[in-house]
Amino acid sequence: MSGELAAAFEKAKARGEGALVAYAMAGDPDLARSVEVFAALVEGGADILEIGVAFSDPIADGPVIQAASERALKAGATLQRVLDEVVPAVRKRCPQTPLVVMTYVNIIMAMGEERYAKLARERGISGTILPDLPPEESESLRRTFDAAGIELIPLCAPTTPPARAEAIARDGRGFVYCVSVSGVTGMRAELPKDLSSRLDLVRRASKVPIVAGFGISTAEQARVIGAHADGVVVGSALVRTAHAEGPAAAKQLCAEIKRGLKR
């Protein structure tokens, strides 16, 4: 596991907290102002930043992040510009916070996997999440990322059979992203009743931390899930709040959810 990600989880654990992975869309509402959003999330207590890179067909994302992706594309938020403009600015504002890119595999392939891995590591990216990349097709990218020092972070879905989930967890890099609910990203009033048992299964098999994401938007949800995971990912709730009310409101929501992760 990369030193940056390992340190973030260890620091949170030492404080008696679960780690908060906070997502926002690079370029929403524009490149410069999205940096303010990322900085606000760290001020609110985010331990790791998940930097969304817009794609025209974001199949894993619900309406809130789809809309953010559209705004970012209109603002010119290509992968190249995110790496050249947004990531260095966030790195300067938040030098101790690990950065993870979340995008889709076509974006990486269009740039070239080796070029992306080299540029991403040079800019200070610790890991990458590609929700549309099946494990069976990830070997080439994983080798390239391993060589560059970038963690290819795997996902386990609610529909992943137990044996397959265990295999994914055993070979995980950075952390294992456990998808909490079937379907796309977005806030949920309730989370599945079997979520805790699924998290426990993955956690037993994994050599790296596990986090749960999709549908988490409140401190209470974070508290419940935090008992079975090393952290949570919050995205849609923060994106919606930042867009509607601004970075200060997103910072406040981040702080509220972080309080739910105290143990």
C-alpha cells in the first residue's frame, strides 16, 4: 500500500476515528473553484480526497454526480487539465492529504495507461478507482500502476459472490472500496440490512483497509458502517451541498459526518 494511503488510515485509527474519503468533481463548477471545494473538505476533516474526473457516460453515478460531470465537462475539465491544473493546486493547499482519482477506464486508455500513471504519480496522486474495470481485465493496468507507485483500488459490489469478494480483497491495493448498495451513487434513506455482514467478510480477507461508499450521507450512517469498516466514502451529499450552498456548507457536512466516525 502506498505510504500516503497507509499513513492516512493509521493517523485516523490513532485518533480513534474511521477514515473519511471525501469525493468532489474536479472542474465543478469550474477548475479554480473546484479547488476551493476540495480544500474545504479537508478543512472539514476529510482524510483522503477522491478527485472525480468527468466522463460523458458515467455509468456508476447517480443524478447528482452526473450533473456535476456535465458541469465539469462544460468547464473544460479534461483528464489532462485536471492533472495539470487542479491536482497541483489541491496538492499545494492540502499537502498532507492523499489524493485518489476516480474516473472511468476509457479516460485512462485515451491518455495511455503508462502516460497516465507517470503523470499522476508526478502530480502526487496515490491511487485510482475505475468502477467499470472488471478484475479479470485489470492485470495490465495493475502492473503499470504498481510500477509507477499508483494503487489500483478495487471495488466489491453487493452482487459480488462471497468467494469472488474474498479474492478481490486478498489482491487489493490501497484500500478495498465496498459498494454499499446496488445501483448508482446517490443518497439513501436506509442502507441494506446485510451490509455489515458483507463488510465483515471482505475485511477478514483483506490485507488493506476497507471502506464503504455509495448512499452514505449522514453521521449516523457513517457511525453504523464505521463499526464494520476502516472508513467511509461520501460523495453525492457533498457534491450536492457544495453546488447548492458553497464550499463552507460542504465543509460543515464533512465535519458532521467525521464526528460519526469517532469510536
